[in-house]
Amino acid sequence: MSLRTIALAFVGLVVLTSPTRAQQKGADAVLASLDARAPVYAGIARQIWGFAEVGYQETKSSALLQEQLRQAGFAVTAGVADMPTAFVATWGSGKPVIGIVGEFDALPGLSQDAVPTRKALVEGGPGQGCGHHLFGTASAAAAIAVKEWLASTGRSGTVKFFGTPAEEGGGGKVYMIRAGLFRDVDAVVAWHPGDLNQVTRATTLANISAKFRFHGVSAHAAAAPEQGRSALDAVEAMDNMVNMMREHIPQETRIHYIITNGGKAPNVVPDFAEAYYYARHSDMRILDGVWDRIVNAAKGAALGTGTTVDVELMNAVYNVLPNDYLADVMQRALDRVGGISYTAAEEQFAVELRKSLVGAVPPPGTEQKVMPPETGVSSGSTDLGDVSWVVPMVEMTAATWVPGTPAHSWQATAAGGMSIGAKGMMVAAKTMALTAMELFGDSAHLAKAKAEFGRRVGTFTYVPKIGDRKPPLDFRK
């Protein structure tokens, strides 16, 4: 081999390896920046934790995140898709367009102090039992970090932060999709608080929910019962029929309900009663058939009790469509970031909290590890499922709760309100930032992710199940 050939080979090697070193340096800078701002982001998350605003009522939470993004140079469009607390924050121009999703709604009835024993701050009040105060804050932190990296490197591309309200039963993202807000996005990066550090390759449960309102005729329950037509009888008849139906539907189906209104006094035949139903399955096609039978049970209950029934669809979300290629990209990022370590005080908090947990609890120290990817079917439902059917999406969880803590619990609210939640939040922020940087840095990633997306979707055409209905802005009132 001639000296000239060797020289040319060396130049080629430098060209090939220099971007890797540059990327390494850029990633180090982004991680350092996020570490430096961790106390600020912890404070923002704690404020939203304290606001504890339920779906479509997250006025202060949404405004706080919008302000952080405006200060970072993002252009913010608020009140999108007919939802006052929904917004899109944009920075940059051109392709690719990478979306980062944030949530911020709380759950009814999960008020809890940041202590390891049950202690409601407001008895019966709402609380961040699913960690969405951490969700929105970490996603905003990641978006800001990516924006600063793009600006410092002079790369073209656009980062969009989607502030999505009412994930807990309100389906905010579905209305944003219907409004075309995800139309130009090339990939979406997301996460969710949890008890493990884990990239997900799993699907979820599609979910349809509605309120069934029965109307009857009131009468004195003792003096003239024959003149009454009980709306409560209709609710109970519907519930009985649905409960009998459970034996004759696919066993993976989940159906749950509450009676939200059963009348006002025992001696008055109720002329109004209401039941609120959820039904879930990992295949929307199967769920559609189950839901039709639930609606027919309501109609039959009305017919048999001499009442009428109105059905208001509250929400309908698809199961998540996984993207293994994007999961591989995020896995590399999470492996680099790693888990968290507890201080002595945090360890004591965890020890005390574990006493209240039920079932098999992961061993102490699990929060320090990166777990193998989640596969199969997750038991939850999310409007991120709809996002995944219109654009390639990837998601992870971070150990913001003591390992073994279930979502929608007071224990989750407690851990999410103290330093354990804040530490896990930054694992997510760092991982999402590195993932988005990788997608901006190599167009081949998006091409492969889109190819997989196309194969998985096939000939299916996504149509939102909400039809033309308006967002149910008062569904938590």
C-alpha cells in the first residue's frame, strides 16, 4: 500500500470518527446542562404537584410550563384544538420535526402529602397519583435542552413540545390529532413516571368510556310506587347484564364502572340515574364489538324498566403501536443515563413506604438499574396510543416512585412530591434529550422508524373514535 493510499485512508478515518467524538461532546454538554438545572426543574414540578389540577382544569400548570418554554425562546400557541389548557411550543425551522409530549393533569381523590404514610393534604381532593407533574416538566426540560443543542450546533430542524391536557380520561391528545397538530411531525419522543427505568416495546389497552344517563318518572316510593319508573332500576339492570356478559367476552377484556348518580332520597323513585363505564382491550377491533354489546345492554335495561337512556361518549383511545427501531435508539440513551441512587433520607422514605405496598415488591436498589425493555401488553390505557397510529413514537418509564409502587395510588403521589420523583424525572429528561438528538443527527434513524411504522400500520386507516364531538371540558366537574 502506498503512502498516499495510507494517507487517504487516514483522512477517511478522521472523517468517519470525528462526528462520533463531536456527538459525544455534545451529549456530555447537554447532560451537564440538565444536571445544572435539575433544582430548577424540581421546583417547577413541585409547583405543579401542589396545583393538583384535574383534566381540562390545569390552568396554572399549563401556564407555568408555557412560561418556561417562552423564556427558553420557544414560540407558544395556547388554547389549541378548542382546549384552553392545550398548547404547542415550537423552536427551529425545517425538517426533521421531532415532537416531545408533556402532560400535567392530576387525579381525583389522590391528595397526599410527600410522606411515606397515608396523609391527605385535602381530604378527598385531587393529587398527582400518576406523576404528570413530573411528566410535563421533564418533557419541557428535554425540549429546552435539545433546542439549545440545535442552536449551538447550527443544525436545521424543528423541536415541538406538545402540552397535552386531560390524559386521565379526557383524551386531550386525540383532539389535538384531529386538529392536525401532529401532521408535520416525523417522530414523537415520550415517557411516563413509573417505578422502573425501562424502555417500552409493549402495546397498551384500547379504551372506550361513556356515561349512560337514564331518565324515568319520579313518584312517592311508598304511596304511589306504581306511578314511578326508576332510572336507578335501569342502571342496576344494565350493570347486571354487563356483569353476566363478562363470561362471554375475550378474557383479556376489562370492564369497570361506577354509579355516579343513583337518586336523591330512598322514598322517591329516581327519575334520573347515571353510570360511568370504561371498557378495554388491546385490539380496538375486538373492543368495538364488546362496546356495542354494552350499549345494547343499556338499551335493553331502558326498555325493560320503562325508562329512556342517553349515551355520552367521554373518551376513546387506541392501543399503542410500538416501534422497535425507535426503542433501540432510546435504549442506548437510557443505558448511558442509567438509574438513580437514594440518599440516606430517601432510602428511609422508601423503607417506610414499602410497608404499605401489596404483592411482590422489587428488591431495594432496583431504582439504580436499567431494566430490560417492557414487552407484551401493558395494563394501562393512554391517548398516546392515538399518537402512535399517526406518527412513529417511542416511550420509556423512569423510576420516579419507589419500586413496587402502583400508578394511581397515594404512594405514587407521595414519592412524586419529594426528591425521589425529581431524580427519576431527570433520568427521563436526559434520555429523551439524547434520543431526540440522535434522531436529529442521523436521518437514517427516521427513515428506518418510518419504514417500520408503515409495515405495522399496513392498510389500516386511523380514524379518531371521538367523531366530531367537542372536548368534554367539564367531565371532571
